[in-house]
Amino acid sequence: MAGKSAYIESMTGFGRGEVVRDGYRAVFELSSVNSRFLEISLRLPRWLMGMESPLRALIDKRLSRGKIFGQLTWERVDFAPNQAPNDALVDWYVDTLQRIGARHKSLAPLGLGDLLRIPDLWGTQAETIDATVESVLTESLNAALDQLVAARRREGEALARDLRERVAIIESCVGQVKQLAAAVPAAIRDRLNARIQELLGQTGIEPQRIAQEVAFLADRADITEECVRLLVHTEHFVETLEAGEAAGRRLNFLLQEMNREANTIASKSVSAEISTLAVQLKEELERIREQVQNIE
């Protein structure tokens, strides 16, 4: 049986497995939604509760994350009787009602129609979990898991395509930011000179002092390291997508680092154009964050 997937998978999906064999019909339905961990909830007939642990183990082998809801429908199809009247309960009702009838002569006599309305009159005969039951049950669960994994993989492939496109947008924005950042020192110098002339008029300041101030301000506004680190994170992000497996947690960590660099770029910006690009970066990162939450 296949293990956990080597592909990017969504945590949302549905699967159904039906097996009719050896006088039994088993239908397992599985649905999954987002969750930080693997959470499994199964609804089984009471007499099959002893199989819950091995069924959970089967699911755990195939899935890493997600909230899994499973429901089993089980029935006999060989027409063998699996119900019988609860004789002790019938006897108790008959005796009790006859005593009441003896005291109240005006009551109508007890009939079979009255017995059929007795709650829990028909009890299911005891079922046993044998090798055949286990085989039919696990086969139906594995069939449902196959469908669920296939559905999660299809959505995962669509998510991966969308994420690659958004990462490409981010890399394009960073390229534009780097180009604009190259002109920041000259812009700072021009603004500083204009401000000095405005405040001091013809009184000059030594060029060396101006150069020092420009260097100080340019260093504070330098975003070269942030751009480099952000591009490194996008490269690792795409590599993680390509590697597949349960990548959701690592993608989320890389996304946090990318957000950190984008926030620093925005806070250091001294250019309206760079600020606009920083906003675009953060918008794309938020869209990616929403998508990553659904990856296993």
C-alpha cells in the first residue's frame, strides 16, 4: 500500500470506497479540511468500534495533516437474518399490559399491532469481527483513501501552479525595487542639498560634511540585504514546492521570513515608488499565505 505522497497535496478533499463481498457491503466516506495536525474522527457501528485503532493507523500511513471525518455504512447483503425479536422485552410488556387490562376492563385487548410499536422490540443479533469483516472493512477504507489522496493531489497541483506564479510576481517586484534602490543615494544627496540651500541660503557647508550625511542616510535606507534575502527565500520556496511531500509547515516558515524582509523594505523606503512596490509585495505574500494554509 502506498505511503504518504511525494507530491504537494491540499488538505481539502473527499473520497468514497465501496466494497460488496462475502455477503457484506461496506461504504466508507472520508472528507478532509485544514488543520495544523492530523485529526481523525470516525463514525462506526458500535460492534465495529474495536477496529477503530487499526483504521486510524491506515489513515495515518497515507496522510500527514488535516482534519479527517470518516463514516462507515455497513450491511449484510446475503439476506441472512441479522435481527430477532427481544423475547424477554416482549414477555415483560405482555405480562405488564395484561395486568393493567385485568384491572381496567374498559381497555381494548392487547393485539400484535400494539407489540410492533414497542421500542427496541427488534434487536440486532451479535456480529463478530472475523478475518472477512476486517478484509472488507480495510479494503473499503483504502479505496476511500485512494480517492481522497487523488483529490487532495489534484488540488495541490493547482495550488502549486498558482504559488509559482505569485512567487514570480514577487521576484519581479524585487527586481524593480533593486533598480530603484540604486538611485536612492543620489536622490538623498539632492534632497539634502536643496534643504540646506532652503535653510541657509548662500551660506555653504563643506562638501565633506554633506557627503558624510548622505552616506549616513543612504546606509539607513539601504535595502540591498533585504532584497537578496527575499530572493533567497523565494528560491527555497520554489524548491520546497518541487520537492513535494508534506511541505506546508516549511512553506509557512519561509513565508514568515519573506514577510519579515518585505516589512523591512517598506519601513526603510524613502521612495514613493519603492513604497508602492513594497505594498504590492505584501499583498502577494498575503495571497500566498492564504493558499499555503491549505497545503499538507
